[in-house]
Amino acid sequence: MNIADIRKDYKQRSLDLADLAVNPILQFKKWFEEALEAQVNEPNAMNLATASPQGIPSNRIVLLKGVDDRGFTFFTNYLSHKGQSLTANPFAALTFFWPELERQIRIEGKVTKLSVDESESYFNSRPRESQIGAWASEQSRPILNRNELENRFTQLLERYKNQNIPKPPHWGGFLIEPNLIEFWQGRPSRLHDRFEYKKQDNAWFIQRLQP
């Protein structure tokens, strides 16, 4: 197979200025609802891109856990690679790609930690096994083998048997406060529709971008 020959022509839909909400958060919610209705696989999976203070990039897939007027939230171990990168350089980019709808959303913005109360509220809603996992895994650190991790998990299950599991102090949420959101709709002949929202003086401005 020649990788260069792999291609798909996008033909499902179009996107025009008249289709867009004035506020990009509302537009995101509209598209997200449509992704749910279309039964997109893992619609809340997003690529999170960070950079070190020296500008060295890194990215990975994480799960969106909330969106409101402030922005987009997810949760992680603050001592993980991404957690340390965001603490040292509090800016990030997100990308959602929903091939079933031939759509992509790009988001850029400043990152802050959620309050302890917000993080605890979400942690307490997680399945018990996921709560234990947050304690068991020293995320991003080397480990000798899987048995070590599973033994630690089993020991913690026994330790917290018949008890509420507290949120680890090193675990919590991040909020990405967007200053740029782009909506991309695939179109034939690579003449895609792209609209960019940019925030200036607390107001959103929309412009069409060339594909």
C-alpha cells in the first residue's frame, strides 16, 4: 500500500457564516450534540497539545469532562508529564476530530487549575476502580512491570475497603479558557469550510479562513 494514495473526498455537509452561533461555546455544544446523535466513537476524546517552557511540544488524547461559559475541562494527575508541562507553561491547544461527520474543532487558550471543590466533586462521581487507579498510578513515571502496578491497585482496594476514597492531593482538573476556536467542515476537492472565532477585548470575532 502506498500511504500517499490514501485519501477521502468529504461530501456530507457544508458550513456557512449563517450557520454559526455568535458564541463559539454555543456552537461547540451544538456540534457536540450532533456528534452524540450520530453516535460518533468517543466524541469527547480530544488531542491535548502542550509545550515545555523551552517550546518543546508534546501531545496525547484525553477526555473532555465539561464545557461551560468559562471553557473546557479535563482531569489528570498534576505530577504527570502533561500536568507538569501545563503548570510550567499554562497554555494549551485542543483538537476534536469526528470523521463520521467530517468535522474538526481546534481550540487554543490559557490553562488554569480547577478549584479543589470542583475536582473533588468530579472525583467523587467516578467509579470506585477509577478512584483507586488515581492513587495506584504515579502517572508518567517508569515502572518495573505490570505486576507491580496491579499489586499496588489490589493493596489500595483492600486499604479502602468499605471506606470513601479521598481525592489524591496530586490529582485534579484543568480548565482551558479559549481565545481561539476554529470549526472545520470537510468539503470536496479539499476546499474545506473553516471559520475561526478570535477573542478580543472579551468579544468574539468570526472570520472565514481559506482551506
